[in-house]
Amino acid sequence: MKPFLLALALLAGAQAQLGQPILSSLFSKSPTCTVSDTETCKLSEMDSSPGTSTIVHPGGDTRCIFSYSSDYEFQVWPGDNDKLMDYTIVHIMYCSGDAHAGNSTRSYNDLRGQPVRQVGAVNVQTTLDWVTSQSDFWSEDGLTDLVISGASAGSLGAQVWADNILSDFKTSLPYERAAVIPDSYIGVFPDGSQGPTMIDFGVCAGGTLKNSPDLLDKCNNGELTLQDISGAAMSRHPDVPFAWIQSKRDIVQKAYYDAIGLTVDLELDAIGDVEFFKDANQIIADYTSQYKNAVSYIVDSLMHTYTLLPIVYTASSRGVAGGGDDMSMIDWLAQFPMKTGTTVESVCDGQVVDLDEHPKWFTNYCAAEAQSEYTQE
Ligand SMILES: *[C@@H]1O[C@H](CO)[C@@H](O)[C@H](O)[C@H]1NC(C)=O
């Protein structure tokens, strides 16, 4: 059996503007494979020397946001067969500007006069179909480990796709244990802004809600939230831990709060650190009170994303450079997917106080309601 990591990539704003999978330039020496009538880009035939990845252009209905963008592509590191815990990684590049969730043709055009199209959901579904069709690579017994992880927009993608992947893979590519690791997008947004944004992105038409008629109704009514989607995923998969990584004062999530807020209310005040952290705590507290499989790692920092950056190896609850007595971020992450009988505890640095008594001027606390632990049965 083989472990498998599905990573959804980062940087919503920059990539939406460039309309390019920007990471690909970092991997320009990687071999490229383009799916065609005569080429299926088989995982079993890819170069699996350590550190080598292959860029796949799956074609079909996939695309990036602008007519002149490069092709949509994903990146594959085949795992070795002779090493324990050596993951096969499929990295879904981000070039759709819709948090990997949309399926929409916009009413406005790109610089060449062609309609802007955001089909992140099509890109992800096409990639998943490729993954599950590689039956000659995967063991007949399926996967030992399945990890669904993403940073920034990829965190949103991991949340939106978690239930689909965890549910669909049960038949198409069964797994023994799994974990979902959303890095840096807990989803603090202005009231009333999420539903309309999802309609604009085409989330309701994106197929990610196909298992959830109730969520689809809410989506079409403009009332769906990310928290509804993630809540449903946690509730449907109680044996899968959802490990939330979040900075107390994430500067990029705050900027997106302000930007999205202006699209619904031009008078909206920018969000401050104290309010942002309080709202983030409230979301985590809602998760931990309703679902036993929510745990979190909170960093006293303004950093946005960890898992795709070298700071994942240095960070602790004290900050990017580490320190303090808590388990480091990398040691905490290494616990997932969890072994049967083990327990993971939420991590946060600061005095533990009830959320309604949180300090009014500082973020140097931890909300009692957001603390949790999960034992893998
Ligand atoms: C995207 O929308 C088109 C119709 O515009 C539909 O045919 C297709 O199935 C959708 N794909 C996904 C993955 O949602």
C-alpha cells in the first residue's frame, strides 16, 4: 500500500492576477507530460528519482483564468516503493482565482477581449480523475495514508474538496487513514459576503457540493459559508482529523476581509488584529463544540501560510522563529494521519481565557472554547 498527499497550492491574489501557475517556473527543469489521444501520462512511468517531479498538462476542459494564460497543470512526485512513509504527491497548481472551487464564465473580458473563465473545480476534478485512474501504480489494497492539504487559497480548496475526496476515494482509491490540513484560511469574512462571492465564482455549479443537496440549496440562495462546507465535511468524516493552522494576526486574511468587505459595503471598516483573532477563535470554537475531529495550531504571528515555506520547520506557537514550550509546528504536523489510539491536542501560546472575556487590546491569549483534542479510534 502507498501513502498519498494531495496538495493544493497557494497565493490567491498573485496567481489570479498573473493567470499563471506561478510555481511552475520554479520547476522549469521538471519533465512535462501533455495528455493527448496517444499519451495518458501514467504515474507508473514517471521518473521517481528522489526530488524529481513531473508537470502534467491534462487538457480537456481545464484552463487558467485568462485566454492568454498558460495551460492548467499539476505536478507529481511519485513515491518510492522501497521506503516507508515516502509520499506520492500530487500538487494541484492554482491559476483560476476561484479558490479551486468555481466553474463560471464571467460577464467581463480579459485584455484580449475574451471572457474571463474561472474553472478551478474542473481543474481539480480532472486531476482527481487522473489520480484515481492510475490503478497500475496504486496497490490493489489502496492507500495507507491520504493527506489533503493546502495553503491560502489551497486551504480553501482543501476545505471545499475534503468531503468529495474522502467520500469518493472510499470506492475509487480506498485509504486506511486520512487527514485534512487547511493551512491559513479559517475564513473570517464580513457578514453576508460569502454567499454572493460563492455564486460569482460558480461554486454552486462547480460540482463540489454534489453530495450535499442542502448545501447546494443554500449556495443557490446566496447563503452558503465556508464554515457550512467544512462543518459538513467534519461531521461526515468523524474518523478524519481536520488540523487547522492559523496565525493570530494573519495579514493576508485580514487584507482579503477588507477587500471582500468593500464589494458588499463601501463603508466597511478595515478589520483589526483583535477582532480578527476573536472571529477566528469563534469559528474554531464552533468547530470544536460540534465536531470531535477539529484540532488547531495557532501561531502568534502575522504570517500567512506555513506548510509550503521553510518556516514550517522553525515555527512554533510563539511565532515564525519558534520558541516556547509547546510542540513545534513540524512535530505537530508529523502526527497526521494519526495512528490508532494516539491523541493530538490543539496548540496555542498565551493565557487561556473565555472568548467573551478576551482582552480588548491584545491577541496574546488563547480562547478556552477553541482548545480541543482528538483521539484516533
Ligand atoms: C462545469 O460547468 C459545465 C457547464 O457550464 C458543466 O458541463 C460541467 O460539468 C461543470 N464541471 C464541474 C467539474 O463542475
